[in-house]
Amino acid sequence: MPNFDSIFNAFVTILVTIDPPGLAAIFLAVTRGLNQQQRR
């Protein structure tokens, strides 16, 4: 049975492949409060 990490990685890979510009808002929301170096 796959664990959460592998499912999450697969989901993120699919999203990034499908719509990179559309994910910018989600990325910024998830990484709010982090500095630029931590976001990279």
C-alpha cells in the first residue's frame, strides 16, 4: 500500500506538469511566511 508521501509526490508532479502558471497562487499561499531562500 502506498504511503502518503508517495501519493503526495505523484499528485504534485501531475499538477506541475499540467498547469505551472496556475499553481503559482497555490504555491504562494502554501509557502506564506517563508523567506525567499526557504521557498526555493
